[in-house]
Amino acid sequence: MNKSPRMIRFKSRVLGVMVVSVAATTLLLLLFGSTLRLPPAPANMSFLRVPLRALNDFQQQQQRQQQQQQHPNAFSSSANAQESCTSGGAQRVEGLPPLYIITPTYPRAEQIPEITRTAQTLLNVANVVWLVSEDAPAPTPALTSYLNESSLNTVYLRAQMPAKYMKAKNKPRGVANRLAGLNWVRANAKEGVLYFADDDNTYDLRIFEQMRWTKKVSMFPVGLVTKLGVSTPIVRLGKVVGFYDGWIANRKFPVDMAGFAVSVPFLLTRPNATMPFTVGYEEDGFIKSLGITSADIEPLAFNCTKIWVWHTQTKKNTAAVPIAQNNITMGTNLDVIKGLLWKDPKGTATTTTKKKETKKKKS
């Protein structure tokens, strides 16, 4: 169909206007583009933080890992209790009481996965100082590397179990690490709340927001503890009248380590408060040393009707089978991955694994 002359003239004019508009816009950008500024973002606007280290190339990451392996003590400052602070991009809210979270840990296959899970939880909590206290003869490079790269405000401590308890059948694990954390809080904190958060637990964020207002000692239920499935204070009309726990054992305060929080100002009024190296009585001994009664306890989690902490634990894993060095694996990413796999320092895990495989074949 032939187009009319009027339609052709109309389209030509439209095209001409569009060309002129584009040319004018380009000219304005060239002349004034350098002076244009975007309006500032609102102060309350949050952005997704992408660490610049994530943009590093593979060679730089490899060099960094080698340096950390060659200088494992670069993150420590003393022989028994070593620490390193890294200020990161975690949430900071003015006027909100800080939380001092003490997490004991030790080298094992599950260490980094469990530390990672705990860290990802704490990243969503404001005003946190995370004290990671390791029971190890030397800092674990994978742990110090993870803490160094975390955006949390972290403190690394190293405190080993006293030698006299090492040969005991039931070892008081984590006590030396928690005491190291207590000493750090006493020396560096004046306000806020102290909480023992083991790395094999699971936490609902709401418990952190409630505990930060603790006046003396607050308590709350912990799930997946003993055959009863929970350890909790018994609350009637807002007051603690007893305790429900699978192992009472003449303890005055039969609670789980993750089931209570302590006010830092209150702790500072109790300079002799400490935790005993007595298996099963660590919590009870520490709370009794604070000199409180049941009337002083502040029940949280809506009068202990909610479970916001669980002692989930993680399945134990044996050491990884070493990566074979051959033409297929050498010169690949496996050269780096092999350094991330758990190796039993005693060298017994491989033998144990072989024994298990032998039994399976026989059966």
C-alpha cells in the first residue's frame, strides 16, 4: 500500500525531533556532566556490603592463605591468652546496651562450620562484641583467618585447659576459655550484658534483643537438652519458683550454659565471681558465685514460655582423606581446597576410618 505524502512528512518531522533531542541531551551531559551530583542517600538507608576482598583474583587469595600459614601467630599477643580485635561493619546503634558474647571453641572438623553459623546469626544483632576463645596450643589459622575477614567486632582469645585436668576421664571443657572471656570483659567493659554462646547451639534473634536489658541475671529455656527436651526455669506469676531439667543433681541453679545472661555492671560488683573446673557444675557454680537468689532472676522469653535457644550439636566427622596429587588435581583449585580440609593433628583419624571400612566389608 502506498503511503500518502502527508504521512511521510509527519514521520520525517517526528524523526527529526528525536534526533535533535538526543543530540541536545548529549551536549548537555558533555558540558555539565562533571558538575552533576546525585543527592545524598538518607542516613537511615542500609546497603548490602560486598567486601572488596571478594573481588580479589585467585592468585591474591592464594598468597594471603600462604602468608597466614607461615605466620600463624600474627593474630596473637601473649603466650596463654592471645587476642586480636577487628572492627567490622556489623550494626552499631547508639544508646543500645552492648552484648559481650563469649564463645569457647577448639580445633576439630566442625569448628569453622559452627563458627560460621554463629557468626551469621550475630551479624543480625546490633552492638555485639564477639569474644571467641580457643582451647589450642597455637591459634588455628582457619579460625583466625575467618575472624579477620568477618565484619563482626571480634576478639580472639586463646586459653588452654590446665594440665592437671587433661588426663581426667570427664574433662571440664570450655571453662578456661570462658574464664578468659570473663577476664577480658572485666578489664574492658563497663556496661552491657554478658552471654555464653557455644558454637554448637542455634539461636533465635529475639533472645538477644531481650537479654540486652538484663539488670542482674536473666534466664530462659534451652531446647534439646537431656531426655526431657528442655532445660528451663519454672515460672509462676512472673517469678522463678523452680527448675525443670533432666539432671538436677543437687544443683541450686540447674540450668544450661546457654540459658542465662549476666549484666556487666552487676558482674563488676562481684570481683570474686568465677566458674569452677567441675564437670556438670560449671553453670551452677558460676551463678552461685554471683550471690543471687531465685527472686533476683529475670525470666525472659515471655516468662519462659518460648524456646529461642537450642542445643542442636553437630555430628562428629573424621579427618578428610588426603587429596591425591596427580596430573588431574595438581595446578587446580584443589591445591587450595586441601588446605581447608580438617586434618587430625594426632594422625589417628585415617586409621579409624580404615577400621570402619574393614568392618563394613566384613559385614
